[in-house]
Amino acid sequence: MSLRPARPRRAGTRDDRPAGRGSTRGKGTRRSLRPLTPARAGGLLGMLAAGLLLRLVTSSTAFALDHVDQPSLQWTAAEAIASSVQVPTGANVFEIEVGPIERRIAALPGIASARVSVALPATLVVSVVEREAILAWRVGDTVYLVDRDGVLFAATDAPGADAAALPIVVDARVASPFTLAVGTTLDPVDFDVATRLAALTPAQIGSTATRLEVRITDTDGFLIRGYPTTWAAVFGFYSPSLRSTDIIPGQVQLLKSLLADREAAVDRIILADPRNGTYTLIATPKPTKKP
């Protein structure tokens, strides 16, 4: 049998390839390190400087809180604002979270909104917007201030309400001392009626009275008294479904017509609706008979 000569192995076959990238041949292969460029060096130095600066400002006594700057308010006591801050003197101003402070101050009944900021090196600045009083609501000896949302946000006295030139509503209902307090909100219907009636002036109803007083009672609902005259006009009770406040302008016009030419003699007026009203006259004493 003849034997064929073996083919010579070609150069560059698999077994002759040099170990290169990705080759598993040979252990202990060393990776090349990236050169430290100026940009990378600058970044590292910046991180180190920021860390050192943060450590400096959070540990330095130069930034320890020593003053709270807060405004002087008309209806909210300064002590109430100070107690809502709740940040001790000496606290580092860079560690103070202003968000919770703003929420605590805004939660006070007399505050509409609050903003707190840090003024370097060591001051906390409190800025607030106080609620605006448009009405005074008197219950017994207590006078509550009412804002445009019907919120009873502060308590004062009658002279304080007079000094603020606020119209006063006298609430003589039995339950009011137990249901109304600072922070509560008036019933929307009551608030609507009160603001409409309290805005009236004697001239608008053709009265010679120097002032008008709005009252609420359990028996009559809303009524207006004229002073120093003696008459009282009963507007009654209201509800969204049974007796809407939309009839009030008509009742006011009816009151004006009933007072015309007879105000001095009128004692009590009942305004059932914009078209129907009754009145009674002041009782005159009967002449005594001579013996």
C-alpha cells in the first residue's frame, strides 16, 4: 500500500496565532491605566474642595443662628410666630429646613401664607401675609374677626373692632358660644347673609338712623336694628333649598318702602319675601282719665 505524504501545515494557523486581546492564554495579564488628564484632576480637586467647604460651613460658629427677623403683625401675637419657628439659637443655618417652619406658621389661624429664608451669616427671616378682616362677629363678650373665606381667625374686643372700622354682627343664638371659636368657619349661608346685611348703610334704606346693627337670634333669624331709632326689621332664616339669599336685595327695597314717611312710628317690620311685608307701629300710651 502506498502512503501519501502529509500536507505541510500552513503558517498562521490557529495553533500559531499569538495571544492577543481576548485571549485566555497566559495568566497575569496586566491592564494599562488611563492617564490622569487635567480635566479629571480638576474634577477630583473640586470634589475635595466641596467636601472641605461643606465641613467648614456646617461646623463654623460664624453660621450659628443668633437672630430671627419676624414682622410685627396686627392680629397675630409675636410669641405665636416665635413658637412656630422651633429652631434653637446656635443652630447652624445651613442645616435649617425652612419648609416645616413655613407650614407651622401658615397653620396659625391668623396667617394666610408664610415664607422663611436664611440671611447669611446667622439670621432667619420670616415673611408672612396675615388674613384680612372684613367682618366682626360678636358672641357674648367675645368679638371674632372674620376674613373673606368666613374663617374666624382671631379674637378681639368691641373697641378693637370699632378701631378697625369693621361692621359687627351680633350672634345671640344659644348654641354659638359652644360652636364658634378661633379657627372655625362660619356656615356659608350665615356668612353670605351677614356680609350682605352688614354692608348696608342707613342711606341705602332711606333711614335717619346713624348706624345699623345686624343680629341673629334663634326666634327671628337675621334682623336689622336702627339706632338711635327703635325699629327692627326681621329678614328671617335662609337655606339653599327653602329660602335662598337671592331674595335679600328685594327685601332691602321693600324695607326702604315701608320705612318711607313712617320710620319714627314703626316698631317692627316682617319681610316675608321681596313683595310681602308687614309692620307694627309703636304703641302710644293711652291718656289717663281725670278723676
